[in-house]
Amino acid sequence: MKRRNLLKFAALFAAVAISPAHADALADLTKAGVIKIAVPQDFPPFGSAGPDLKPVGYDIDVANLIASKLGVKVELVPVGSANRVPFLQTNKVDLVISSMGKNAEREKVIDFSDAYAPFFNGVFGPASVKATKIEDIAGKSVGVTRGSVEDIELSKIAPTTASIKRYEDNNGTISAFLSGQTELIATGNVIAAAILARNPPKKPETKFLIKNSPCFIGLNKNEPALMAKVNDILATAKKDGSLSAISQKWLGMGLPADL
């Protein structure tokens, strides 16, 4: 073999040797018959331990839905905020369904599905109080936890005639609202869901959003087949109402129209 051909062959062999083998996560998990999904362990109502110590919550129901539509068994892997992305990157899990928001830093290392759950700060109040936009809280009292995201954001946009009443913690803010000290409450939809779970006579319904940060499913980079399948499952679940039913079950409200 001529020297030139030998060099070409050597270069080709080296390129093949160092090129990473393309893995198809969807094909792999389908063949294995099981999908490993990271879920929250200490963040109700998205995920926490139930009376039998098994995970329960919004994210657990979504994980079960995904596995069911894929036709595989689900292996739930409880995680915290700090280790959910590393677990995905090291292939300890195939997906992360753990109330995770999307941001530029995370998008550098993992991919995200379409949104599957609402997560937002907003203004809530009983049906008797009419307020569909920030201007509508003029002349009304709004309770908020001091220094919270909703306090900071509301302070930027609230009309000067709105009465913003600040409390030192969420319990104080909730108590003020339930006791009638404030007409409205500015908080997160998770806190509003916790209030609804108490079944109080004064039920908070969503009036309008202050800051929106929905939840997305995390996937490893370069998994187009798995991404397409997950998004297809989510789209179908939104259309047939099954995802809205999960939201109603755990958050006390259906999915927002723009999710």
C-alpha cells in the first residue's frame, strides 16, 4: 500500500475511533422496557413522599403518564434541585420531571421539552373581587410576603393607589388574606394551591400573572427522537384534557390557555 493511502487510512481510522457513538435514548429505553425519571422528593405539590413513603405529586403523575404512553415501566428516581441535572448528564435518568424552569445556563448543557406545568407568581383573590390586570388593584388591598419575588415585581408595577400590605412570611400573608385583612394576595401558584387545599371559605382564584416561569421536562442534548415523542405525548395530553386534570388535582386550577 502506498504511503499516501496508508496515511489516508490511518486518518480515517483515527476519526472513527475518536468519534462518540450516537446513542438513541428512545430506542434504548424502549428496548429495555423501562424509563428512569428524576422527580422531586421535597417540593409539594410537585413531588413529595406520600403516607406510604412513595412519591406523589404533579410531577409523579406526569412521569407515569409519559411512561404509560411510551409503553414502558417507570422507575422514579427522587432528586433535589442540585443533583437533577447531573443525574441526567451521567445517564442515571432518562428524563428530569422536577418542576424545572428553563434558563440560558441550563440550556447550554441539556435540552427542554415543551412546557408541561404552570409555575408563576400572580395576584389571587375570591370570585367577588374583580381584577384582571394590574390597573385593577388600584384602591384595593393586596397582601404579599416581604422581600419575595412577587413583592419585588409588584412594587415595580402597582398603581400608587393600591394598598400593598407586607408580611414577614408566607403564613402571615396567607392568614391576612383568609381573615379578610386584605382583599387580594400576591404569591406563587404553588402557595395558592396550598391555600385551596385547606378548603377555606375565601378561595383564591387566579386574577392575573406577575411573572411566569413554567416547568419543562429536561432531556440530554441531541436526542431528537425522544424529544419529539415526549412533546407529542404532552401535546396530546393538553388536547384531551388529561394534563389539565393533573393540574386541577394538584394545583386546584386547570392549565393556563397559553401553556
